[in-house]
Amino acid sequence: PSKLPTWKATFNPTSKFPTKCPTAKPTFSQTSKTPTYLPTSKPTSLPTSLTPSKMPSSVPTKIPTNCPTINPSSIPSRIPSTSPTLLPTDLPTNIPSNGPTTSNNPTLLPTNIPTFPPSVLPSGAPSIIPTAIFSKSPTLIPTVATTKFPTRIPSKTPSSTPSSNPTVLSSASPTLTPSSRPTVASSTNPTTSPSKSMTASPSSVGSQNVKVPSAYKVQVSDPSLYPKQYIYVSPTGSDTNNGLSTAAAVKTIAKAMTLAPLNGKGSTIVLADGVYRETIRPPAPATMMQTGQLVFQSASKDNSKATIRCSNSITGTSFTPLTSLSAAIQAPFAATARSKIYVADLGALGWTLPDLLRFRDDGVYEKRASGLNFLVQSSTAVAAGASLDPAKRYHAARAPNFRNVTNWKRAEHWWVADGPTAGSTTSLVDATDDTGTLLAPADIEAGNLKTIGVDLSGGYLRALDGMNSHWMWYRRIKSHDQTTGTVTIDTDSASSSCDGSTGLCTGCQPKYACGDANIDTNGKGFSPMSKYYVDNHPYLLDAAGEYYVDKTNLRLFVIPLSGVNVDASFVVELSKRRTAIDLTNTLNVTFDSLSFEMCDDTIAYANNWINANTRFITMRNLNMQLSGRGLTVIKTIAQLDTAGGLENTEHVGLIQSTVRHMDDVSIQVNQGWWSCSIDALGDLCSHAQIRRFYVGHNQFYELGFRPFGDDGTGGAVIGNEMVFENNLVRNVAHNGFQFIPGPAKQGAIQPYASSDLVVGAVLIKDNIFEWTCLLESDCGGLKHWAGDLGFRDHLLIGNVYRNIIGWSYSVQMQNLIPTSWPYYNPVDRKYWRLMLGFAFGSYFDYAPGSYHFRNIAYNVGSNCYHWTARIAQSEMYFHN
């Protein structure tokens, strides 16, 4: 319906929140209408028992509870009477995908199965949450609110309530598509002040028996109240200047911070357009209390022109053709590719071994694996400070070569393993080409581990499990038997050690790419139907846009991108520094309208132990890209710490920013418990010291395709008094976002009740999750996983989950293979034949304690909403 009727429910004023059932039926200001019927056409391939039937016009839809129905037939159906097509026919293609994409529109069903009738959302889709129905919001929903110290709330910050024009994308043109760079300026942002709390009477949702998170406030800075003491920085400045004007700008951000007056008024550090190659480390709390707020802001208010870059540039004059070097240097490379390869001597350019290694949290170096190097094409013609183009990223030398033809089938052009037939946690076998085989793309690259032509020992294997592609493992190859086409992974992580001063390491490195402990046998491990590729080996360097780094001899080998000449204008950026911002143990800092890129580990990082905390941090209108992770915040407590005895890591806001092209997660928020034990009463570290994060009005995309762990989730968050609203999450390898649990209180007994859980009170509101599960399956747009714990008071309202297919080669083969396949299961086969893929819209895995209200899911491979076993005794409520 193009317009929804207004109505107002009246309830028994004596009822208390939350009530089980209203004591009086709601009355309405509009004449009752007949509810919308479901389509009468039936897919002929489905059994009659699965065919929807009409609902009697005199009987309203009922919610399976003991309460009488709340919504009578006068409320129009939220499902349009016309039916949508399974997928948008005009999907935007302007998101860089690191490769050509000729088709984003999947054929969702095998050609021998009838397609469903066109259906679900017309081009003019109705609002997610009809504002005429929800004129008020619950009073207890968490808000972004004012604070007197250390920052004030903007009068123009992220919207706290749904706008009158909700962000549903039409089926003909889904447009919340990120542009090549965001252009949100602080002066135009958001229209509703966070100082206006989201308010409503409890009766507006209490009559539905929906609980809302406990009341709390998240505090962010206010652009209109940024400090008026300015310090100017420019790449052409000098650190001998005083920084008090653009003409007297200093050169480095580090120098600018030392010039901040200790008068408590705060300082705004203004960055001129250009590139800054340093890590920003704001002072400790004691100093920040004297300086006041520090704001780092682009002078142009454009978040693509002042760039903090974790890489160093290497120009064309530093490269020489490989064929001009000695036979010994040429020998590891394929003879057919040598004439295309150029070499730069990194040692002669001042690089040392530690520059090419990843620095771990425990203070030792790890040899970098593929995906931890970032090499991106630039040029002398690129404007000063302009953000790099993700489409010009080089790939580590690999076989088969990188191809991305269909957006939702990212592993389609990987090779398929032959075995081992029984599955293995240590080895993978492939002795046959895939060319011409069932389901293989016509243009798949020929080759296998038997005929590849080189011993791959020392290279790396990336493979999906052979059951349903839930896991994506990345492991160092210890040995390669070319006679059988078998590679065996390195499990020698226990004996590995590194010299922190030289970076020299022994044993398998990095540790996350070693061992078989996390290789899941439930997924059959490495087995037939495992999709895989091998990389990070010199012999595999054979295609345009590939590179290889020789860490022993400090050499960089590249084959330039197609059409790019290695001349005086040639420039590449090679990652060198781990982080761009170190937020460990600091407070009252804001970053506004800046770009951050090319960081090996994470762009913004905070690792707080015991008495250290990160507090009152606002990140607004940022472009964060081409790095391992976007934002990582960790708080660790120890057994001797008591609840309430420490300050919290808290009040962190990420607002109106773009986080894209991250190898791993966009955001990681977690709490660690160090040296904790369990006594007769339970866990001695059963309290939380991390809370109150606001993540709103952001775009997250191209995430998790080269993860540090064993799955490519777009974000991993321990939600404790958190707001996650009005975000767009798309193009993710595995789960779009995943919430993880905290501990239970000491003395709690399983199964836990909601009151036993330490962390909780999370609002997840008005987000869009789409095109997730592009590389792995058994995942969702939004996932909650809690093991044996559960969640406390997570409210999910007004979210959209769509176009989440979860395709995998092994799942598709379930529909086609004969019964002789080793893992054939007649029950699974019958079940999977009804699915387009193995993915879900909202996926709650061992995760009760949530309330799902007025969400929408469509075009999903398996179930729109999916729950697994309920362990804890927390409530769940579902009305969508």
C-alpha cells in the first residue's frame, strides 16, 4: 500500500510494562479493511502441503502466543499483494570488487526446477516500519545523548529515530550502494539531534510483550563545539614551525600533538590535503585531562584528500626487469613469465626484515602470509592525498589466478579437490583438471596439484571445507608430493620462535596459518568438493596484477596491471606499518573527515590491559579501506580485578563512515579474561569492563575475503550496552556481522537465565544486510552465536535481510550428484533441494535472549530466520 492508515491503540492504563496481554482490544480511527491475501498461484513443483492458502477475511493473523491477537484485520498486510522477483533486475555494479564482474544476478534455481512466480516487493516498496503505526519509540531504548564531560553532544549527529523515509531499496534499483568515496561533511550530518532521546511510552511495545534494552546513554563529540585552538599540519610543512597558521604548518601529526596547549580548552589539529605516513598515538589520560579534547580533521572536510597511509611508495625508477638479473634470481620463477616480471631491491630502499613482517600483540614477529601484504597501484598523476583505488590492488601470486565473475559465487573459479575421500585435517589431494567437469565454468583455469610443475612447499593453501563451505582455512604448505598431487600443511606451530630485534623466525609462521586444531572434521575437513587455491609462491607469479615478496633477500617482484608501464610515472604502495591510530589508554579524541588505508593489521587499534582504558572516542565521516581490519578494541581483565573496581573502555562512536576492502573484519570489539580460573562458585572473571559503543549511519562492504582466522565475518562484536543502527552491510565473505557472548555471573548454574548474563542490552535497528555469504555458507546477514550462554536483551527492529544466497559448490552438488558420492545423505539431499543456497537472513545459533520485531527478509538461500538449539533459559520473541 502506498499509504498506511493511522491508528492508535488504547490499553488498560493500569497494566505494567511489559504486560503479557492487553486487557482491552485496541481501537482504531479507521474503518476495518480486509487483510491482503497471499498469492493464489502455486509453484507446480512444490507439494500441496507447502502451498500457501488464503486466510479467512474475518480472522486476523495470529501470533503463536497465549495472548489474544494484537493486530486485528484493520491493519493492512505489510506484504504487498504483488509478488517480487527473486532478485533485483538492476543491481548496482559500482562497488569495486577487485576484478571484473559480468553478472551479479544469480540463477537461483536449477534450470529443471520451475521458478517461483514474480513476487514480494513492488518497485515502490512500503516502509520497513510504518511511521503512522509507530508514532512513538520505547523510552528505554538506548540513545546517543548529551554529556558534559569530556565531550558535548552534537546538535547534528546520527538520527536516533527512524526517518519519515526509511531506507528500503526498491526492487528495481537498490541504491544504498557506496560510492567510490563517501562525501558526507560534518556540517550536513544528521538531522536529528542525539540529545533528543528516543522516547515513547512502554505501552507502544509493551502490549506485544517486547522487552527493550536497559536505559543507557552513549556519548559522542559535537562538530559545532570542536575546540577553537587550531594547529595546522601539511606534508609540505616543517616541524620547526609553530603550527599556528597554514603558512607556519608543521610537517607531522606527532609534532602537532606536542604543541597542544595544556589549558584544558582542547585543540583542533587541521590536516591539509596530502599523505601522512605515521601512526597517530594520542597522549595518555593524564595529559589529555590537561590539553582537553583533541580533534583531528581534514581542512577540506573531504574524507578522500587528507590520507594517513600505513605504506611506503616505490617508484618505477626502483624497478628493473627480472631478465636483467642473475640466473639464480630468475630460477624460482616460471620461464614463460620471466619477461613480464619487474624487481625492486627493498634493502637498497632502506627496508629491513621487520618492515615486511607483522607485529603481533605478544611482541614477537610473524612472517607475513598472503593477504597481510597490501600492494596497490598508484601513479605520479594521482592528486596529492587522494585515496587509493581498491580495484588496483595486486594479488599475491596464485593458482588458479584471481577471477570474480559472479558476485554471489566468489569461489566459482577456484579449483576443486579430489580428496582425500574420507576427509583430512592435514592434507588435500587434487590430481585432475576441472575443465569440462560438472558445474565447472567454461573458462576455469586448467591445472591441478599433480601437474602444476613445481614443489609448492613454503607456499600457502586456502581451502573451503568439502561439506558445505562453512570454513575457509589458510595454511602454510609443509610438503608437496607431485606424483599424487598431495599437499600437507605445516603443523609445527608449537616450536616456532622469533627474534624481536631481527624478525628472524623458525618453525611455522604466522601461527594462524599453522596447525590442524581448528580444521573442522564435521565439515569433513579437506575432502572431495573442497574449493581451493594456492598462493604466495614465486613460481605462481604469472599474471598481470600479481606480486611476490622475497622476505629473505628483501626483494619485491611484480607483473604490472594490464595497460600499466613501468616508467617514471609508475608508483606502487607497499604496506609497512601495522596501524594508523593507536587508541590504547587514551580519552576524548575525535577523528573527522579523514582517510586511512594500507595498514597490515588494523587501522584503529586499542588493546587495554587491566587499568588502561579507551574512552570518549568519536570517529566521524572517515574513509577506512585496504587494511587487515578497520577498528579493533580489546579490554582485558584479570582474576584479581573485581567488578566495579575498574573504569570501563566505553563511549566509542563510529558514525557516517565507510569501512571497505578489509581482509578480515571491519570492526572487532571484544573483552579478554586473563589467567582466570573457576572456583566452587564459578568463573572468577565474571564481569565486563567494555560497554557503550555507537555504530550508526555507516557503510561496510567487501569484507572478510582473506581473513586472519578461519571464516570471513564482516564484524565481530561483544555487544554490551550498544547501538547498531542505520548501517548498510554488503559484499561479505561470511556473516555480515556477528555478535558474540560474554560470561555468566559467578555462581550461575546452567542453563543460564537472562539475569545470569554479564553483557547485553543491545539495539540493532534499521540496518540493511545484503549480499553476505558470498564465499562461505552456513552463515547469515546477521548472526548471533552464544555457545552455552545466550544473550541478554537484544532488540532487533526494522532491519532488512536480503539477497543472501550462501552458494557453495558442495551444496549445489548435493542436488546433482549420484548416491555413490561418499557424503551422500538422502535426508540432506531432499532438504537441500528446496534451498537456493545454505544461508540465512537472521541467524541465531545457540542464542536466545533476543526480541525480533518488524524486520523483513527476502531472497535468501535457505531460511529467512533461523534458530538452532536453545541452551539458555532466556526468552525469545519473534514478530516479523
